Amino acid sequence: MGRRKFIAGNWKMNTSRESAVQLARQLAAHLGRVEDVDIALCPPACYLLAVHEEIAGTRLALGAQNMHHEKSGAFTGEVSPVMLCDCHCTHVIIGHSERRQFFGEDDELVNRKIIAALSHNLNPIVCVGESLDQRESGKTMEVVGTQLRHALVGVRPEQLRDVTIAYEPIWAIGTGRVASPEQAEQVHAHLRSVLTSMYGADLSMVIRIQYGGSVKGDNAAGILAQPNVDGALVGGASLKAEEFIAIVLAGVPA
Ligand code: 13P
């Protein structure tokens, strides 16, 4: 199908300046020339520039974990898309479940941020995912489908190519309870069918859908082998160089 795998590390609110630089340096040394997998590092906003210095000139891309949708203004504590570009970001995670859960981000705000990211040439990684309750009551497909449709309102077909979707079941995030490859594939196939209904089959086939939730070096290969799993959005394991390297290498085509 020709979709190149895309592995992104979401460092969340972790690292210090020193450990962020150290981690970026190790990853640049080991992964900086990997050709067959796309890789992005998403450190905390205050370390973006320091990480950029370590990965500049390598194949590692830089992403932010969140952004405001306005260019500038009286929004105390927020970081704008223009600022992220100024700090060399090419990617930004939007609508992570932790943003939705702890910071009240709803589908409408997520959509605004995606539109803003795209208009500044930032590639959004758009997160969707169901809670354990929703899964157990059989609502997974409905929940993720609704999140995806809302997220992409107003996204034009020619912009969709810049979008990555990340399926992150909330019950698998930071819990060590990874979705089985079959569970992930089922939801990914559904998300692709939603994309097909919105944009047609040709376009939906080129959009990458990452899986996120307790991905580690030793479970990555099984998940990444699924036909509709095009990469991973990695939390905890992205903070350990050897784990993240193993995950990336699991994504290299045989
Ligand atoms: P973990 O890999 O720590 O489960 O986190 C997943 C995640 O939320 C990535 O965005």
C-alpha cells in the first residue's frame, strides 16, 4: 500500500533540559539516518529549541504536544502555531486524550486547532480514542468515528495529506494494557472507512493512522504488522532511547 510508517515520541510533561538534550542526542545518533520510517520527537514546549539543535540536519522531525489556534494575542500561558514554526516544529499533536480529559478540550476546539495548524503548514497528529466504559458498552466505533468526523470539519482534501490520525484507546495509555494487534486493526480499519466516506478511497488510503497506548519495544512489531496500522504514537517508552529505537526499528520494512 506504500504508506511509510510514522513513529512519534510524545514526551508529555517529562524530562529536564539536560535529559531532553541527552535523549535527543542519542536518538539523533541512532536514528538520524533511518530512511524507511518517519520519526518525530515531541518534547515539552520549553525544550523545543534545545531538542531542535540536537536533531537539526537529521531525519528526525520536531513536534509540539499542543498549541493555541490563534496566531498571537492575550492568551496567557498559550503557545501559537506561529511560535511553533519559529521553533522549527513541523508537527503538532492535537486533541490528545489528556488534553480532552484534563483541560476540557472538546471536538470543536480540536477542530479549530487542526484548521489553524494546517493553515500554518504544521502537520497535525490528531488523536481519537475511547474510554474503558465506552469500549465495554460497545461504543468504540461510534465514539472514534464521531471524534474523527468532527476533527476534520472544514479540512479540504488537499490538506488531508498533511494529517496523521492517532488512535489512542484511553484504557491503554500509560497502563501497560496494550490493545491487541487485532483490536487496533479493527478500529484502524473503521477509521479508514470513515475517511473513505468523507474523502473517497484514493485519499483515505494514503492517510496514516498511528496506534498509541503502551507501545513498547517488545510489542511494537505485532501492532505495526497490521495492514491499517501505519505507525505509533509512543508515550512512556519514548523516554528511553533503547525502547524508542527498538520501536522505530520494528517499523522498518522487511
Ligand atoms: P503510553 O505509551 O505511555 O501508554 O502513552 C501513549 C500516549 O498517550 C502517547 O500520546
